[in-house]
Amino acid sequence: MPAFDDKGYLKDFGAWNRDLAVAIAAEDGIEALTEDHWRVIDFLRSHQAERGVAPMVRVLCKETGFTLKEIYTLFPNGPAKGACRVAGLPRPDSCV
């Protein structure tokens, strides 16, 4: 089992996989990850891998085509506590 920090974020970005994402999402009350969830998750992982940081909220919305309200619908805990955690990103220093 991969290691998590005290806030529930994965410690090793490379230890993430899709099955782990499903398990984390279930802990957050998300019963199933849809294509829309994966679009957000895949973008977050790609951005983190390329730049070493989570994207700002406006970038996340622009690049995925979702409004912030829609992201909260997909991830009720929000972009940082919800989407970033499910995507296996480290805990963001600031708001995503």
C-alpha cells in the first residue's frame, strides 16, 4: 500500500495508478469515476508531471472545459482536496 501524508495525499506521485484513484475517490464518497472525472484527473497528472506543480484553478477550468461549479460537482471536496488527491498529486501549497 502506498504511503500517504497526514492529510491523505499520496507521498509518491509515481506510486499512483487508476485503481488507487478509484479507491481514493470512494473514500471521498465518489461512487464511480466517469469519463469527466478522468478528464480532470488526467489533466492534473499531466500538468504535475510536466511542470512539477498543480495548475491554478483558472487553468484547470480552461484546459478541461469545466466550470469551477462543475468541478465541485465531480469532486465535492473541490479541486485541491478532491481532484488533486484522487489524481495522486502532492498536497498543493496554494489553492489549485
